Amino acid sequence: MNKAGSALRLQGACLIACLALCAGGWAQASPSRNDFQQDQALASSGDVSAELRVALAYNRGLGVKRSYEQALRWFQDAAAGGSLEAQAWIGSMYLLGHGVPQDSHQAYEIESALAKEKVPVAVRFLGLMYHTGQGVETDFSKAADLYRQAQEAGDARAADLLGVLYQRGDGVQQDYSLAEYFYDRAAALGDDWGATRLGDMYRKGLYVPQDYAMAFQYFSSAARQGNFVALQRLGSMYENGENVSQDYRQAMKWYLKAARYGYPTAQLSVAALYQSGRGVSQDPVKAYAWTLLAVQNGAAEAGWRLEKLRQSLTPAQVELAKSILPGLAK
């Protein structure tokens, strides 16, 4: 496959991941546990801005264990306090079925009403609906217009998604320079996906000169915000010795961080290191367990690898692997 084809597949995969797993953008560095506790104390006293930050933390699992139910509760409190942004996030939860039954019609009603009020997050979410065909007919041109409006108002994730459209040529004339421009704008505004996509471009030399140091910098920035793809990419760079000394222990460290977000690519990477014994003690049972988890999380193409591993194990080892599955993601 040529570089352009690989890039398009990458962007499609990352867009789906962005929609399904982390619809939120966190505009600052990811909060620590102490930051979260401080925000929670303020939120409990009725501080609307803190209520929104607590909701976003629960929505992304930053500084606290992810809980869509808790995120919804705090979004609702912030919305009751007058936060239009919180209302937009409630719409996104209806769109994705996070904490509430999935309801694209309800999501559209919420986001379209708020978009008329020029709430940047709502404009972006409405664009995402047209981009993905969620609740409306797919309309890339409409999505591009909405993303452009939102990013002009300072919405970092909208700049990233506009970059995706320019890289793919969906709804706009394909323009890799503009794709890079909008990814860079998104990253400068603190968006983890913009930084991750730039990292991929520099790592592979896609439309920019190959530069492992730049790639590592962008991945590190996104990883600090909990971006699971960036975490996996850092593991891969350590495994392959790209811009850093080859270090399988460090590779495993980053792969595990990404794998615990439920990212099947990282889970397969963890399995491969356990299978080969690089950076960890060789453990075919854990290799099988992590591969099984990846398949369960959508890596259907790894089914042949799972079967090959199964054939190398005894029935008792297969059962042991299945028994440790619940603890792998902790």
C-alpha cells in the first residue's frame, strides 16, 4: 500500500476512535488526581466551571476512573447552572450512547439548537454528525463548514477534524498542506488528536520530511492527555529504537498504558512482547490472553494469531488465560 493509502486508512481509524472512545477534547494538560480532587471540591460547592471540568474528567478518565454516568451527572449540574457547553456535551452523550440510551435524534435537536447560539463545541459536534452520518445524511461539505466555524471560535478538536477532511479530500479539495496546517493549529490549541496525527505524519514522512524527533515530541504531548494511539506509538518507537535507544521494557510500559484504554492494536503489541519474551519474561498464557482481549475488542484480523497461540497451549493453559482476562485492563 502506498503512503497516501496508508494515511487515509489511518485517518479513518483515528476518526472512528475519536468518535467512539474520546469525543471530548481536553484543552489543557491532563489533570492529576490532586487537580481532580480540587475541582470536585469546587464543583460540590456549586462552581459551574468546576462542574464542567469534573464532568470532562469523568468522560475521558483523566485523573479519575472513567464513568459516563458520573460525567452525565456533572454535565447536567453544569447545564442547570447555565453552561451551554455542558448542554452540548450532554448532546454528545446521546449521540454516542454514553450514560444514556443512544438517541441520534435527541443529539441532533440539542446540538442544532446550540449551534444557532454559536456554541463552538455544539457546532463541532453537529459537524461530526454530518461527517459520520450519525443521525443525519452524511454531508462532508456541511461538516467542513461547521468545523471551520468552530475552529475559528477556538475549538481545537474542530481544527483537527477539518484537517482530516483536507487530508482525505472529503467535502473539500484534497490539500495535504492545509491538513498539516489544521493539525498543527489543533495541537497548538492543546488537542491530543491533532498532535497524534502530526506525530504519525512526521514518523512516516507522510507529506512532510521524516523526523522521528518531531514525531516523538508530538506523541509525548498527546500521551500526556491520555491519547491511547499516542501511547501505543511511543511504545512502538521504543520497540524499534526510533529517536530513542531500543528499550523493550519501555515499549511494554507504553503499550500497557494504551492497552488499558481498550485499544486492540496496543493489546496485540503487549501480546507480542509476552510471546517473544522481550522486555518481560516470556509468558505464552498472557500472550494468548492479551490476543484474545484484542480480538474481543475488534481486532478480528488477529483471529489467525489467536488460533496459532491456542494450538501451542494445553487446554488448562487456555482456561487459565481466559480466567485472567478480567484483570488485564486494570
